[in-house]
Amino acid sequence: MVDSRTPQRAATEPEIATPALVRIENVSKEYHLGDASLLALRQINLNIHSGVFMALAGPSGSGKTTLLNLIGCIDTPTNGRIVIAGLDVTGRTADELATLRALTIGFIFQTFNLLPVLSAQENVEYPLLQFEELSAAGRRERVMHFLDLVGLREFARHRPNQLSGGQRQRVAIARALAVQPKMVLADEPTANLDHKTGKGILRLMRRLNRQTGVTFVFSTHDQRVIDMADRRVDLEDGEIIRLGMRSGKQWTYAMERANPDADDDDNDDQK
Ligand SMILES: Nc1ncnc2c1ncn2[C@@H]1O[C@H](COP(=O)(O)OP(=O)(O)OP(=O)(O)O)[C@@H](O)[C@H]1O
Ligand SMILES: [Mg+2]
């Protein structure tokens, strides 16, 4: 799989031999609306290795948010099994899932979801209150460390309405990372930002992925954002149609459904 033309391998190249951080096995998700039912995900099989920077791509309605919600234990599959960090999360109670979520998963949302009455610093601190072993001083130190990482130390006392969109998303990133999760899930993290700011947010996420080794999984329809990932999962009508791995500027597709669109006839020499 090594591309000799691109000596710089991703710093976070996953350790193939270790078990995946997330294992999704034969997962389907059906929604019911009155008498009608809708199969939002069909027979999804996917391994997410620790340390990857993974994009879920696909048109509106293809199942990206549904899949992120299942990985994030916000929702449960209709069929199939999801194993996170060795723990089978299928069939757990809502309380058990909430605990697992709080300890292992950080979330970043399209609309930032900051609490408007709290300052940047307090927003980052809020999820840390669940850790009884952390002293107030320890909490503050951690908050400032993560605000620093996202370049917002001087804005610690600003409330969300005193920050730009990009700055708000950076607070949300600091908040997600401050719990020191195993992975961060981001649903369209750049959708409410202009392209330049969105790209800056993605660059920041990628730098944090490399620096901290935290796994990132994010959804997007923006091709330019997808190209910043090192793994991509292409969804269409609730199915995975393609799995890609990036090496340098080139994508190699590990799996591709028969009869894909004819727009990807380049750089398939490593298949
Ligand atoms: N709570 C729900 N109840 C019923 N149907 C739902 C629900 N949530 C999603 N769906 C349907 O499931 C399918 C997948 O939706 P999902 O939100 O996962 O798509 P998406 O890829 O995230 O789209 P977008 O890019 O627009 O955010 C869609 O057809 C949607 O209408
Ligand atoms: Mg969505």
C-alpha cells in the first residue's frame, strides 16, 4: 500500500494489527413515521482505527448523521452490532450509553451548541464537572490548556455572542477535547462557516488529531473538506459505496461498489 512517490506518510497511520476503536457490524437503521418506514442505513460494516482523521461523505439524506449518531451512542441500531473500545454497546441502557458517551466521545455540532450564558472558558469547563476527581484548579488548568490549543486563550471570558462563528467552533472543539475522549465526532462542523473559516477549522482539527492522537470522524458534503481527511467513507442511500485511504494527494479505494459514478478513473493503480 505504500506509495513510493509520497514519502510523507500520515503521522497517524493506524496500527493495522491492533483492534479497531469502533467496529460496526451489519448495522441497519430503520426509522418509522406513522405507517411508513425508512431504511436510513443498510448493512453497514466499517472499522474505525484509532488515530484516523475520517470523513463521512455523501449527498443529503445518505445517512451521515444517522451513522454518526450510532457511533456516538446517541441512537441505537435496528439490527447489527457496534463495538467501541472493545465494549459491545448494542443493547445497553440509556444510562450506560450516556456514561460511555461522556467518558469516551467528544461531539462537535454544525451549530456549535455552546451555552449562550456561559463564557468560552465556562463552556469548556462544563463537561469537566462530571469528573469528581478533578479539582477546581485542575479543571481551570485543563480548560486553559485546551483554549490555548485552539488559539483562544485571550477570548476565555467572551460569551458565544461575543465571538465569531469560527471562534465559536474552536470553543466547541476545545470543549470536545477537554474530556480527553477516545474520539471526536463532528457532524458538518464547517456547514455554518464561510469556506476559508471552515478550512481553518478543519486544519485545526487535523493538527489536533496529529498532536493528540485523538480519532476524528466528521461528516461533510464539501469535497474540499473531504480531501483533508486521511480516510473517507462514501455513503449513498444508506449504503457504503466506497472506502478510501489517502496517501499524499491521492486517494486509494479499498472497496468500491460495482458501477460507481464514472468520475474516479484516476490514480487507481494501487488497488
Ligand atoms: N428521526 C428520523 N425519523 C425519520 N426519518 C429520519 C430521521 N432522521 C433521519 N431520517 C431519514 O433518514 C435518512 C438519512 O438521514 P440523515 O440525517 O442521516 O442524512 P444525512 O446524510 O446526514 O443528510 P444531510 O447531509 O442533509 O445532513 C433521510 O432520508 C432522512 O429523511
Ligand atoms: Mg446530516
